[in-house]
Amino acid sequence: MRDTFRLDLVIRLICEESESADDELDALSEYIGERMSDGVSMGMIMQSLAETLVGLDEMIAESISETLH
């Protein structure tokens, strides 16, 4: 039996255009394209990206909390 869960994600970022941001986007897009070529579904990729963003947000929140204490 598969476990399922719902993940609602709201993203609020202050973004800036830069060459390094473009380079990161290109690298991530290339990797995602390779995964799709390997047969990974778009749904699985979206789930993985969402879970990664949530994890990164938690890491940032913990870092801020540690800095304030």
C-alpha cells in the first residue's frame, strides 16, 4: 500500500536577475530534462522539487532561529 500526502506550497521569494541565477536555472533545467529522458514522470519531478523547497525553507528558518539566539 502506498502512503499518500498532500503538499500545498506557496512561494514568496525576492528574486534578482543575474548571470549566476541564470546559470543555476540552466543547470537545474538540464538535470530535470535528463531525468525526464530517463523516464521519470513530471509529477514525480514536481513532488521532488516541492519537497526540496520545503526542506530548504526549513533549513533557512532553523539558521535564522540559531542566529537570533
